[in-house]
Amino acid sequence: MTTATATIPHGVHHHGPEKGLMRWIKTTNHKDIGSLYMWFAFAMLLIGGALAMGIRAELLQPGMQLMEPQFFNQLTTMHGLIMVFGAIMPAFVGLGNWLIPMMIGAPDMALPRMNNWSFWILPFAGGILLSTFFMEGGAPAFGWTFYAPLSTTFAPDSTDFFIFAVHLLGFSSIMGAINIIATVLNMRAPEMKLMDMPLFVWTWLITSFLLIGAMPVLAGVVTMMLTDRNFGTAFFDATGGGDPVMFQHIFWFFGHPEVYIMILPAFGITSHIIPTFARKPLFGYSSMVYATASIAFLSYIVWAHHMFLTGMPVAGGLYFMYATMLIAVPTGVKVFNWVATMWRGSMTFEAPMLWTLSFVFLFTIGGFSGLMLGIAPADIQYHDTYFVVAHFHYVLVTGALWAIIAATLYWLPKWTGKMYNESLAKIHFWWAVISVNILFFPQHFLGLAGMPRRIPDYSLQFADFNLISSIGGFAFGASFFLLTYIVVDCIRNGKPVSARPWKGAKGLEWTLDAKAPYHSFNTPPSRALIEAESQHSA
Amino acid sequence: MSEQKYYVPDGTYWPIIGSIGVTILFVGFANQMHGVSWGASAMVLGFAIVIFMLFGWLGQVVNESVNGIYNSQVDRSFRWGMSWFIFSEVMFFAAFFGALFYARQISVPWLSGEGNNLYTPELWDGFKATWQQIAFSTPGTTLKSGVEMSIPTQLVDTWGLPALNTALLLLSGVTLTFAHHALRAERRNQVISWLVATIVLGVAFLGFQVAEYGHAYADGLQLTSGIYGSTFYMLTGFHGFHVTIGAIMLSVILYRVQKGHFSADSHFGFEGVAWYWHFVDVVWLGLFVFVYWL
């Protein structure tokens, strides 16, 4: 007996959201907050991208042309931090906010006020982070991994602001993750079993556990940095019995789960888009769930493969190498399942599908170069070269970012009730996919030839590939103007669509109105509907 | 009709106030550390805003709860939220415990030449790898941060105040459980007595902890005493901070019990705080074993 059911105060159905700026500041609505996250992430993507343009401009030719080496290092550091913490992670949280309640038949998130806070910390954290550019000594210049002692003994004063920005970003992520867990476990339609959940929901649920396990460790390690810098502790100072290598252990204990935080939701998105455009149910639904969980578990026990050159004992190197290789198994299961889903499907190639197909292909390239880096003896050659840069840009740009763009185009009709311009989207796709490969593929060769990362100048034999890479970089950067136009044009002038604009699409979100209502499901969907829309129904 | 109604709150100002508060607090803190004159005042202002936000936000939640706006689903959401929040706190402490284990088992022995670190003794001439009393044979060594190391003259006394504190905190877990049982039996006076006992034990713990800090500091064990001092003060310091938060939360619960906010089958506020209190209890056990004892 739940007598105290009286809710939905002030007739949300009748007058909807508030007007003006206050709507966005006060909002507790998952769609509003999802949009805020997405626009914030997009703004940070453009800022981070602008920094990358600076990096590629300096690397266009050998020699120092445009900037001091110290400023170059600030650019690489801030580019990495902004893209990881400002663009990719918030974009996925935004997608989770938008989609999870609709996919599980819920009206909203479980903890809507906290949801507001987890977004509204971000602009402040981002502001603090960006403000370091204007401080004495400049922004942090020690790389996004902020290894001690570069970040403790030898760092500018602005590092303390960076530390607090990371704390705030961590609060935001932890609150977001707690909210998603509570939403998935508690707000799910009563008739929906866990193994009925769409894969985007599954991957986000598992990602949330990664966030809750990893982000506090990041908070711990930056706190140690703070006290080492300001209060005389010796965590990373060998004079007092500490160890700079300990920084790397703690950092990568966070950092390795972090890379899966940035890719598991992308796997979920891919597992929605491929079945839709292959017009077949997802191949191997339950193996997808188990593979995701396995990847998440393994991600906690492989961290030191980032540290093969720190002088760890051989047994340690072997363990971390073999454990890392294991991750290829569940990831391989996923790629196999995506390909098997397409096998003999009636495939069409609308823009979301193009992005997703190239995701599967290019992410696999990034995965394989990751395997190469995971081989301890080989890593001695690749470590800290452009090969590493190429690797993680293939998994993060053509992996995570690709899935975010695919998801944006795929669900944009549901968010806006309108369709984007398909021909422009196709032009944009080909522009981006060609330029991104011109940008990053030559970096493999540069790395194998020995060009170190985080270096503003290089010797002459690297000149040609760097020129090619920079040209690709400018072309890729320019492609985002077209993406902006496509999205804004869709919101303003898009043609109205039906509730299910993709014929083969399954999922509860497509049963809602063409433009999803402000509160998704006020009554939970029935068992029959859940079964009809589940990813394992034909 | 299986129509289920959901609780969806209206818009709220509290989060943005909280964001402004923590931003002023952190920016003030960073400036204070860099010797900027207004740093400390900004910290106080930011802290006051955060406290204002907590009172306002949680007060609103309490009011809604008392007015029966929440259903059992909201209650479950709060439970999931609180449990995973506590888990995130566990992971935060895990980072510092990890640093403790790593230093104890790996970095300190290696610095003294263990393992395959052939050249370490030459690089770190005169390094004395005595846990708790890390030092060099040449006195007056300065850390990389330029601070002179403080070498403790004595080891911490496990079986004095720390053991007493262990007993106090474990006992407080028991009294809190008694309070919970009394709450379920709807015996308000007993709930109040046991809660008061719990808070008194918690405050006594904090008092002894301050005394213990005084001893340790006088014996030369300071933040600048190398890795043992670092882990000692950061672990016990964060733990003491959490006990303080826990004691404040228990006091709020005591006030709410007196107001009659809780019933035998609806008292998540009480339980959430009780979980938190047991969590600081368990962390202390880890501290006692690994920081004070072994």
C-alpha cells in the first residue's frame, strides 16, 4: 500500500517548463538537463578542438614557429583535460540523461534535484580549469596525466586551481553515476526485467559503477598532490619515503577504468544503431551484457600497463600484460556480435549508420594498436611516442566521439520531433571520416619511427607525416562548423517526423510522441509493450 | 487500475547556490595557499554559502518527507543513492590506504636497496628505512617542496588512546543499533537515550583524537615527517572529518526524532545516517590495524 502517491506537483502536464533562463538553472527535468550537458560538452569540444588546432599549427613544420614550448605543453595538457572531462564524459552523461528514462519507461531520473547539481557544477569547474590560462605561470603544462613530480615540485601555482577543478568534476561525475544507478534499478518500469533492458541502459549502469569506483580515487590522488605541494607531505617525494611512481599507480587505477567510462556507453549506442539499420535483432544480447561487465571488471586490474617503463618487476610486467590481453576477448565478442547482427540484414546507410559502421572499423583499429601497446616488450619501443597518441585518438575520437555524433543524429528526431538534413549529414560524415584518418593515421608511422609525444619541435625526418597530419587536422576541425549547422538547422527548420522515424528501430523511446513529452512515461509501459520493443524480439 | 504515480520535484535553486558556494570556497582556498589576502575570507564566505545550501536543500527534503509527499519508490531511490555515495567514500579512503600499503611494502624497502634496485642506496645515501621514523643519517633533510623533515622521536602508542578510541567507536556502533531497534519498536525515549549515547561516544572519540594528535605532534610526528606522517595525518584527518560530519548528522537525527519525524516503518533519514556511522566505524578499524598497530 503506497498511500503517499500524491505527486507531480503543480500540474507538470498542464504548463510544462518555466520560461527563460530560470528554466535552465532551476530545472529538474531529465531532458532539460540532458540538453544542458550536451551543449556544454559541445562548447568544450569546440574549445578543446581550438587548442588542438594550435597544437597542429605548431607541428605543421619542424622548428619553433608560433609559440613558446611551455605554451605548447599547456595546449596539449588542457586539450586532453578539456576533451576527457569537459567534452566526452559530459556528452555521455547528457545522452544518459536524455535516453535512460525514456528507454526504461520512467518519467524522469530518480534524484532530479541532484541531477541538476551534477550538471551545474560543471560550468564552474570548467571555468576554473580554463581560467588557469590567464594565471601567472600559465596553465598546467604537465600533460593530462599530471605525473608527479612535474605536477608537484615543478608546476605553476595554477596547478592548485586545476586540482580543485578536478575535485568539482569528480563530484559531478559521482553524483551523475549515483543518479543513473538509482534510476535504472528503481525507476525501471515494474514489468521490465534487467535482461530486458536496452544495451545503452546496461552499458551506462556498468559505467556508473566504474565512475563510483574510479572518480574517488582520482579525488584522492589530486588531494595527495595538493598536500605535497602545499603542506609538506611526501606521498610522491622519495626524500620522505614516498615515490613518484606511486602517483602513477594511483592515477592509473583511476585512469584505466576512466577509458572504459568513455567507451562503454559508446558500445551501448552502437548496439542500438546497428540493429535498426540492419533491420535485425541484436545478435547475442546476453553475451553483450556479460562482455560489458567483463570489460568493466578487467579494467580495474590492468592499470600498470601504462607504466611498463617505470621499472616494475618482471612478474608485474607479465601479469599486467596478460591481464590486458584478456580485455581483447570480451571486446572481440562485441565486435563479432555487431558484425553478426549485420550479417544478411537488410541494411541501409543513413548517417547514424555510417558513423556507427566507421566506429566499428576505426575503433577496432584503435583496439588493435592498444593490444600492440599492451605487449610489455614492444611497449618499450612505443611508449610515449606518437603511436600512443594515434592509439588513443582512434579509440576516443573515432570511438567515443563517433558514437556521440551517431547517437546525436539517431535520436535527434526524438528530441526535436524533426529530421536533420540527410544529404548534409552524409557530406559531413565523409568529410570527417576522411580527414580524421589523414589526421591520425600518419601518427602511427611517426610513433613507430620514434617521434616522442608532447614535443613542439621535431627532427626533419618527421616533417612529411606531420604536414599531412596537420592538414587532416585543420580539415577535421573545420568539419565541426558543418555539424553545428546540421544540428541547429534540424532544431530550427527540420521537417516534422513520425514517432518512429527509423523503420527498424526498437525501444520504448520510439513509442513516445514524435517529440518526446516533457515527462517521458507517467504510467509505466505494459509487459506486452516492453517485450515488443525489447532488443531480443524479432 | 495499476496506475502508478511518480514523484517529480519542481525546479530548485539550491544546486546553483551550492555550486557558487563550493566554487568560492575552493577558489578562496587556492588563493589562501598562495598568500592572497582575501583567500581566507572567501573560504569563509564559500563555506557559509555551502552550509546555507545544505540547510535549505535538506530542510526542504525533510519537510516534503514529513508532509507525506514521498512514496516508497522515493525511499528506495534515497537508499540506493546513500549506499553508493558511501561506496564512493570507501574508494576515496582506498586511495589513501593504497598509498600506505605501497609505501610500506614497496617504496620504502626499495629506497633502502631491496629488490632489484641496485643503485638506490647510492642515490639515497644514508636513507634509514624505519617505518614511522623515515630519515637520513644526515639530519636536517629537506623535502622537494623545500620543507625540512620532522623526525619523530617516538613511535605511536598503539595500545593507549588509539585502542581506547577503537573501543569507543565500536561501542557507538552498538548504541546506535540499540537506538534503531528502539525506533522500530516506537519507543521514542529509548531512541533518544541511545542516540545521545552514540553522539557522546563520537564526540569523546574526537576529543581523544585531538589529544592524540597533540602527543604525536609534540613527539615530532608531523605532516612533514615523510610518508608515515603523510599517510598518518591524511588518513586519520579525513576519518576525523567524517566522524565530525557523522556526529553532526546524528545530532540532526536526534532533533528529528524529538520532533517525531520518524515512524517504525519509515525512517530512511535515520538509517542513512546509521549506515554512514557504521562506515566511519569500519574505516577506523582499518586505520587502527594498518596505521597504529602493524
